[in-house]
Amino acid sequence: MGEVFTFQYTMWSIGLGCLVGVSLVIGAVLGIVWKPPSNITSALTAFGAGALLAALSVELVAPTAAAVLENAEAHAE
């Protein structure tokens, strides 16, 4: 049974890797061929910056919140 899950996860990771690889090539070709207006470029840049900031915030806040909750539970007992 463990082999089935391993094979499924392997195929899933290969599929996602191929999808990411294809999207990278499509994005590169699109970037060479199409020059978007500056307002679209700035909107995409702002979206990317917001997504990066949100991911960073989650990575920093989640462990801290978990530690605070554990500490509060330990003192409550």
C-alpha cells in the first residue's frame, strides 16, 4: 500500500514540475514577444510584491503564534 502512495505522489510531483516548467517557457516567450503597457506591468509587480509579503508574513507569524499559544496553555495549567 505504501508503494501506491509513493507512486501517486511521484506522478503528482512530476506533473506539477512539468506544469511549472511549461509555464516558465510560456512566460519567457510572452515576455519577449509582448510588451505590456506600464500600468499592467505595475499592477502585476504590485500583486507579486503583495503575494510575497503575505507569504513571508504567514511564515513569520504562524510559528510565533503557535509558540505564544503553547506558552499560554502551559501557564494556564
